[in-house]
Amino acid sequence: MSRKKSAPAKSAPGKPGAASSTATKAPAKTTAAKVAAGGTASGVSAAGRVPRQEAAGAAGADVASVPSGPRPRRVTAAAVLTAVEGAVLIGFGVYLLVMGIIGDPESPQQAEMLALTVLALALIPLAAARGLWRRRSWSRGPAMITQIMALPVAWTLVQNGGLLFAIGVVTAAVALAVLALLINPTATEALGIGPRG
């Protein structure tokens, strides 16, 4: 009987030999694809650095939006008067709170709630005054709202007469003065709002 020589087996595609050779080439292709897509060889995408760059750009834009130069006297006066209004509201709120606790009001709960409401409202002019002092454009709105709310209060005080009449007159005068200061074109430009047509 003659023996047939067995030929060496060739590895066809899909066989284990071909799979091992393909697996050795796959990492190189994957790495090249990542680098081509804007990534790095370590697998860290360059897009991960974009939010930090955008955040830095936004911070720089915020700093750049703050007007430069000295603060006009109109803005300074408006900030001081608005801060005084906030301080007066805090004093009045503390007085109401103390009288609601140690005094003899008809309804202690209502007196305390009124005091807390006044104290909360005092934060609006105080925040607006700080914004005006730092020349933030957003501060103009709360400051003007505070003055508009102060005018009816001043009218009510004037109607009661006596000492309240004088307090009402002063309140109205301060509110009108701050409104006049804030609508001035110099103040609007200093706050970065721009001139009004």
C-alpha cells in the first residue's frame, strides 16, 4: 500500500489561525480611527476638553461684560440710597418681630409673619444696591421695582398724618430720586445697558 503525503493545512478565513492574525492588526486600526476622529492614542477624546474651554471662554466674556472706568456719581448715589432703604426695611422687620414676640399684639402669628415678610423684602433692595455698586446691569430692574413699590407705601403714610406724614414724604422723595438717577442715560451706560432712544 502506498502512503499519501499529507499536505500542510492552510488556514482559511474564519479559521483560528486567520482570527489570530486579524486580532493583532485590529488594535492598530482602532487606535488610528480614534486619532483620525480627533481623539488621542490613549483613548481620551479631545472633545472632553471642549467644555472646559467653553467654560473658560464664558467666564472671560462675563468679566469683559462688566463696564470699565470709574463709577459715575449717579450710580453711586442710587446704590447708597437703595442700601439705606434696605437697611430701613431690616430695622422695621426686626422691630415687628420683637414686638410680635415680647409685645401684646392681637395675633402674634400674623405679627411674626409680617415681620418675616418685611425682612424677606429687604433682601431685594440690598441685593440691588450691591449690584449697582458693582455696576451689574441686572441690578437696575430690582432697584426700580423697589422704588415703584415704595411710592404706594409713602402715599399711605402721608394719608395717616402726624409723624407718618414726614416719613411718607421722605420715602417718596428717596424713591423718586433713585428712579430719576436710574433712568439717566449716564447711569444706563455705566451699567452696560446702553443709551435709550
